[in-house]
Amino acid sequence: MSEVKISAELRTEFGKGGARRTRRAGKVPAVLYGHGEKPQHIALPAREFAAAIRHGGSNQVFAIDIPGGSAILALAKAIQRDPIKDSFEHIDLIIVKRGEKVTVDIRIVLTGEAAKNTLIQHENDTLSVSADALHLPETLEVSVDGLEAGSQITAADVQLPQGTELVADPSLIIAIVSAAPTAADLEGDSAEAGAAAESAGAAE
């Protein structure tokens, strides 16, 4: 994954009032820190940041251009969103260096179809790995093709790209394949529910 260049402004206003004014101006308040550097309070263009995250995911690397200095490579360590407006409220950015390994959570995508009459339970949809900051995989694909009921996939089963190392517990369960309920099972559940409802009605 290549870095995305983005221009930043230094923030001089702080607190809730300053953050609101920054957001009204179409920017996102952020703090940039790491590698022993003094934290810098900056503002990023909201649309550009949102587009980069939408395309590259939460582990997108940014080359942040700050006035008066050279571009700084950084990863979004924490992103605060407004759940109602679906907008960005604040971003914590951590400085990374070329060739440096970082630990991140990568989204897992299940591919293929399990055997007939089975259900897939996706227990964990991300996996913690360590990789070069500038070569982070966007997703990790895991095939469930042809798996029978009773099968399970653990972190140790996930094929990682070259240069990527597993950080999560190898026994972490990613997905479980179970037998799909039969028509008889569903009818039995429906009958039990009906009987329970009748008992509750009689008790009132």
C-alpha cells in the first residue's frame, strides 16, 4: 500500500470550541506524535482524508505535508467518528519510518462456499499482524470453500503475505462451520416457542 500525500495546517485553537470551528471549516482536528517527536496539533482536509480511508482502509499510510517542514509518514492510530453525521471528529496519527515494522489489525475476508447445508460463523473479522509500515496488506483472504460442518479456521491457518508476521494468538478462532438447522429443527423451535407463549398466557 503506497502512502497518500495530504496537506496539513498547524492548529492554534484548542478545546471543544476550536475543534468545532476546525470541523466547520471542512477540516478534521488531529494530533501527530511518535518517535520521540513533540506532539503536533494539526488539521487535515476532511474530504481528502475520508477518501483515502475509504479507498485504503484504516491502515492507510499518509505522507503529511506540514508548513515549514518535510513530509512526515504517519498511520491513523485512533479515529473518532460522529455516529450520527458519519463524519470524523478527531484523529490520532502515529509517526512511522520507512522500513519500520508496525503492528496493526487487518480485516479478514472469507471467500468461497462451505459444503451444502452448513452455516459459517465469522468469529473474528480482523487479525493482528506485524508488517512493514509501507507494505501493509489491505485485507487477508481466508477460503472456506468446501469445508464440512465441524471445521474451524484459526489464526494459524491464515496465509500471510511475505514479510507479514502473525501477532495474534495462533489459536484465535476466525470462523466456524456448523450444520445448518433442518426444517424439522425449525418446526421444533417454532412449536416450543408457541407452547411457551401459551403457558405464559395461561399464567396471566
